[in-house]
Amino acid sequence: MVDGRVARTWPRIKVTREIMKIALGVSGGIAAYKAAEIVRHLQERGLQVQVIMTAAAQEFVRPLTFAALSGEKVITSMFGSSAEEPNLDSAVEHISVAQSIDCLLVAPVTADVIAKFAQGIANDFLSTLYLATSAPVIIAPAMNVNMWEHPATRANLEILRRRGVQVVEPGSGYLACGMVGAGRLAEPEQIAAATLECLGIAQDFAGETVLITAGPTHEPIDPVRYLGNRSSGKMGYALAEAALRRGAKVVLVSGPTALQPPSAAHSIFVETAHQMRSAVLDRWEQASFIIMAAAVADYHVKNFASEKIKRNGPMELQLEPNADILADLGSLRHAAGRTSPMLIGFAAETGNLLENARAKLSKKRADAMVLNDVSRPEIGFNSDRNEVTIVTSSDAILVPEASKLKVAQRILDEALRLRQTRAALSPSRSS
Ligand code: PMT
């Protein structure tokens, strides 16, 4: 609820994004149930997870559990649902999966699967996938301490390490078999972090709260009509995805879009500039970064009608200025003598680009303005791509045209760098 109105839900379409895909192999050990938590951690970082279960794993956990969690088909056999009626697509599915993944994670991995991988045995989907993929491979062992310490297991692990397979070392403690010792599956959070690191996704926003605004606002003319703009929300949603991947807690304040927000983001849906302002000002003090990608209407219709205006010749709208949310944040932060949160605005310009962006930077007391030339149809509004210049009081850093996700990652890089630079220059100032 914002401003007493129930936020409306809009039909959501999945936007094709550069989602990184992980194949999660689950093999047969009591720790198989922990793989469910690994799925959740990976999804919270915006990754797509396809689960592959060995026959033994299915003795411990039902495939339905992973299907429900991952939202993806769970692969449980080499040839589709039943070997009696092999499905031709499934006959080569291991190849298509092998080529589509960014990483193969096996957690838990049993001594049996380690041995198969080491010896190149391919007699089920998982072991075949291991041989078929060129993606990085990470294994998280879980087994009885004697099996873990057995020379055969040691030798097989050594073979895999030499091939570049990353091993997430098991912990020690009470084991399912009642013994005490090494062989406990590492914590799901640790396995997820190792996977992200393997994908080159630093968790440099872990512990940070990033508040992002996205999309347009709609200013009602009457119950049917509104003033809007061309923002699709893609830039803001890409920022949310990029921040989640890097470990941030993300609060996404979104105007009306057709996009599906990242599930791990805390999303707040608003319609008007006034509602967006309330949603942002209610949360600004808990944020460490605020990135205002939304195209917030500068005016609302003062004489909006509660009934649909009948068509009757010319219609006059009285437009009244909306509050400038970013400028309000700059003033609030200044008045509180704070340097946190980092305030990053976007400047949608069509001319005098740098001059206009710098003017907004100082007028709104922002730390940076992300300038984009919205007169170019191939970037900016509703495009999947953008080209921006990150303008600060001392710099103007060009981020050449790229996907909005890649541009978002660069904006986050610069936001972190800017905060570090500022902290180094004024270590004494409060947060
Ligand atoms: O959503 P997409 O289709 O992906 O398009 C992305 C985008 C073009 C919308 C995005 O890259 C962008 O430029 N967003 C800012 C659009 C905008 O309102 O720019 P502006 O120059 O009018 O506003 C400057 C800054 O002040 C912005 O951060 C804006 O959020 C903020 N603002 C503006 C008006 C207002 N009343 N309150 C504000 O806080």
C-alpha cells in the first residue's frame, strides 16, 4: 500500500535477459536435501538453476521439490521420462544443457560421482554432462569420514583438481551416520558464494542495501487517461539484477512496466510520482546506495477528473509541478549531515548533454548523474541497450554502448569506487 492505494499489479512478461545458467547436479546422500537451499541462494543472485538428479538422489529427495523451487524441469534420467519410450530430444539433451550452462555445480557430490568424473565414466545424465560441458565445474563433497579419507577418494579428487575442478571442502562435525569427522557438506551459502566467484561475480555488494527506482510514472487525467512517458523499466530492472548478483539487498520501487522483477528483490509497485516519492522517502535512510533510474513525471494534472471526461472539443489540462524526489533526497541527506546513502541519478538529455547533467548533479546534490542521450533510438528508452556517461564533480566516465545489464554492472563499479574515493578524502565524516 502506498498513499492508501493498493498498488496495482500489471501483467508480467519475462524479459529476455543475460541470465547466467547453472546446472546443479544432486547426487545420492542424506545431504541432498540441502541442495534445495543452494537453489534458493543461487536464485537470489539472479541465476537460473537447472537441477539434475542421480537415481540415488531421488531416493532422498523427490524431483518435485526442485522443480517447484527452481521453476525449471528437473532432469532425472538420460532419456526423458522413461527409458522404454526414449524421447529423441532427450537423447541429445545432455549436449544442449552442456552448451547452455555457465557452470556445473554438483552438491552434494558422492564418492561414487567423484570416481565416475575422475575415470570418465558416463552412464547417467550427470556423468555424461560432466564430459560434455566445457563450463567450469565445482563439486561440494558430502560423505562418511572414512569414505572421505579413503585413498581411492583422495586419488580421484586429486585427478579432478588437476583438471581444474574446484572443490568446496566439506566441513567437520557430526555426520548423518552418527560418526564425527570430515565429510559434512559445506554450508549452502558458502557453496553459492564459491559458485558466484567461479562465475567471476564478486560479492562486493554483500551487506549493502541498494534502493533502485525504475520505469515511468503515470499521472492521471481521469480514470481512463494518464500522462506517461516512454520508460520501459529495463534500465532499472537491470540495475536490480546486477546488484542482486553481487550480493546486495535490493529494494526496487517500480512504476508501471510490463517487466517481471527479479524474484529476490523487494519490489514496491507505484503509479504516480507522488506515490514513488512516498515509497522512496519512507526507505531512504536504510539504503547505502540509491539509484534513480525511473523517469519520474515532472508534472501532475491539477484538474484531473474523477469521472471519464467526455469527448467535447478541446480539453485543457492544468499541469502542476511534482516534487523532485532526487533533489529532496539530496536536501535531506545534507540536512542530516550524512554522506550515506550514495545518491546516483540519471539524466535523460537530448542536447547540451554534459552541461545539463552537471547542472542536475549540483542542483540535486547527487554524487553522480548517469547521462544518456535519449534522442538516440538505439539506446535509452525501451531499448535493451544503453550508452551512458557517468558524471561526477570531477569526472565524466564513458560507458560505451552495451546491454543494459552490462551498463548496470559498470554503474555499480563506479558507485563503489566513488564511495571509496570519497571515504579516503574525508574519513572523519559520519555515514
Ligand atoms: O526505463 P528504460 O526504458 O530502460 O529507459 C531508461 C531511462 C532512459 C528511463 C533511464 O536511463 C533514464 O534516463 N532515467 C531518468 C529519466 C529522467 O527522469 O531523467 P531526468 O533528467 O528527467 O531526471 C533526472 C533525475 O531526477 C532522474 O534520476 C530522475 O529519476 C529524477 N527525478 C526526476 C523528476 C522528479 N520529479 N523526481 C526525480 O527524482
